[in-house]
Amino acid sequence: MALWFSFLSVDRLVRTKSFRSAVPGDAPFALVEKVRGAIRIAQPCPDALALGLTPGLALADARARVPELQVFDADPGADQSFLERLSDDCDRYTPMVAIDPPDGLTLDITGCAHLFGGEAGLAADIEARMQRRASHLRHAIAATPEGAQALARFQSAPAASEDAALRRLPVAALRLEPETEMALRRAGLKSIGDLAARPATPLAARFGEDATNMLALVLGLTDSRITPRRPLPALFFERRFAEPIGRTGDALRAIDELTEEAAQALEERRKGGRRFIARLFRSDGDMRDLAVETGLPCRDPALLARLFRERVETLADPLDPGFGFDMIRLSVPMVEPLAPSQLQLEGGSLNEEAMANLVDKLSTRLGRGRLRRLVPRDTHIPEQAALALPAVEAPAPSPSGWTTPQPGEPPLRPIHLFDPPQPIEVIAEAPDGPPRRFRWRRSMHDIARFEGPERIAPEWWRPGQDERPTRDYYRLEDVRGRRFWVFRNGLQDREREHPRWYVHGLFA
């Protein structure tokens, strides 16, 4: 099913407070934009269009024809956001919703129409709901996305069959480049049926392959699928209500029931979820998302219910039901294998699971990015050797992933590194030798002991890394017992004429 909002910008504008206070009564208005130094009409309202004001017309000419015309600046970003909100509202009918820019939506309703009494009932429900937010809507149903989009935008009268309706559409329904469309018209090919009656090879040779490819897509001769705006979740469960529910507690109880269904489905698959999203659809078209994440795969309904309640408690704005929620959907976009957990001999659960529960609880309460976990990377560049990722997203690294010193030996590198490394002034006995004294932060440090160098060459196999200079790292201890990790950035004379020195970290 294709939805075409023929006056999308107008429908978005008339619902703003600035419009209602600026336009008196039913005065004609239009949205304008600057094109090559001239202000032109981007989209007129239906009344202005009836008066002969068309898109592309210069504003000066438009005011000469209709002096009382009111104008507003076009805002493509706001139009895109409005279209995305309409797309979210259509998510209640099917998770397969794609945006057809600049003013359309495409829904894959395969297997969904029976929930609304068939395709006619589904179309009637969509029209009634969309009319509250966009007054100008045309829809069409076809076997392919391109066919539905063409019918929604260009069909003027009903036909005996879908194929007949498509063949009598103008070539503009193929949405080709303006030059190609003009060439087709000049050649006498004014409808899709005229093109379909010609052999494909001569058409492609004269007008390009885009014309024949689009023709095949519209007529269903080539398989075509939509790309949904939101990735499809691995599992999702819904609860529809005959009457909208208006209390947050009732919504949370419905989410609890959905988590139990999800847990049962995950147990049958021997899997667990890492991310759970509850989407609450309000009867007025708005919706709210509640998302919780877990550090380990999970299918415990009690734990999920507690996380969802803590998520609601930490919301900056209360969960406003408005006129009530008429549908709640629980999605599980991330699932991973989950075997039954092993208990210790004394009956207690593993510490790993307890730590994961604590991480989930703190991340839900404090925010997804506030609690982080260091994950090792396969690189020898010090500042790139670890990533700080959200704890619920990053799995706990195994001990083998980290380099640990021998028992009794000092650490090879500091725990904390300066970002960026801080420059120092060094005095050395030889140009390529270790420092004997250096100045850092206006303080002089005399070296008592040193160890090194540890030479770290650039990773030449990675793009853009072969131009980095070689680093020589030293572990230094001054006469007062303070220990530093410093490096010379570049080899003397071979890479740099006067290499600079930096302190990269401090040892505890």
C-alpha cells in the first residue's frame, strides 16, 4: 500500500501555532523557497493552486495575481520530520514501512490486512487515522511498491484491473529524469501502456535502461521489495485494546504480559534478548518508546519488568497516555544463544550473572552511556588499544584479551593515558638516547632510572597509518620517585629532523 500526502508541507504548516495566529480566515497561502537567487513558490495551498499559483512560480508574479497571498518559508527538514512521524504512526499496521521521499510512504501489508477486516478495512482505518494529521491523502494497493506508488500519485479513475489501471497511467508515473520523460513524450509514448507495447531492447537503447527497468518494476515483471525505515526485530509481540488504556500502571502490566510471552518464545529457541523495546501507540497518533538493554542475553520476565519500571521512573517527562494507548508492541531486536545457567555447588548463582544484573540496573537508572566498560582492541597503538563502550553493549572481555605483567613486575603501561599526549622539553645525552632531564608543566624532572626504548612502529597495513612516525617509549623514574611514560615522536634524522617528546601517562 502506498500513501501519498499531496500537500504534506501545507498539512504540516497548518498545525503550527505560528500559522494559526498569522493567517486570517481562509486566505490563500503558499510556502516559498529561494531558487537561483529568486524566491519561488515551493508548494501552494489548495485554494492558491485553484487560483493558478503553481510550484516554481516566482513570488512577484504570484503576488501580482493574488495580492492577498500569505507566504511562509519552506522547511524541508520539518517536512521530513513530519513524514517520519506519520511513518511511526503507520508502524501500528505493519513493521514494514518505508519512506518514499519527499511526500510518500510505502507499507508492505502482506499478512496484515486480515487483522482489519481485509484490504478495504485496512485502507479505511488508515485514512481515518491519517486525516487527523494530514488532510490531503491518496492511497493505492498494488502487487509491487512501484505500482502502488504510481497508482497513488497518478490514478484518476477506477479501472477493471490493476494491470489496466497501470497501463493507462502517464509516463510521469515512472518518475524518470525530466529529460527522459520529455523525450518519451516527443516520441509519442505518453502512457505506460504505450511503452509496454514496444520491445524493451530498442527502448533501452534510445531512452536508457532506467526507463525499461522502472517499467518492469511498475508492471511487476521484476521482483521488488521495500527497505523498511526501521530494521525488522527478531521477535515482536503485540497487545491491542478495544478501548484505549489511560493509566501508566495498566500499560506496565501489559508490558509485563508481553515480556512473559517473549520469554517463552526465547526459551523455545534457547536464546536470550540483549535489547527490548516497548512501543506504546497513543490513540491520537503519537507514540513513545521505552528501551532497556542487558549486558548478557536475558529471558527473565521478572528482571525485565523491574528494568522497565526503573526506566519509567527515570524519564525526564512523565509517560503521558494522552487519550490513551490503543496498542503496545514489544520488540526484541537483538537475540543471542542462551544456555541454561549453571549453579555453584553451594547453590548460589554465578558472580558473572549477578554483575550483569547490577550493570543492567545501573545503566537503566543512570543512562545508557553513563556506565562504560573497557574492551581490548587488536592493535599495538597505545591510545587505540582499548575502547570505552556502554557496559550493556560491550561483552565482558576475557582475561586473555589483556596483557598482564609477570607477578612482582611493574605494569608495562599506565592505566590512564593523556589524551592528547602532553609535550615536554627533553635533555638527552645522545639525539636518539633516553632523556636525562625534562621540563613538564613548568617543573624540571631529573631522571634517576629509565627502561626502554619500546619501539612502536605505525600499522602500515591500515589505511592512512603508514605516514605516522615511529615512537620510542621509555619508562622513567625521577629522583623523587615519580614514574612517567614518555615517547619520542619520530626517529632522529630518518623521520624527523628534530623529533618532539611527549609524556603519555603516569604510573601509580
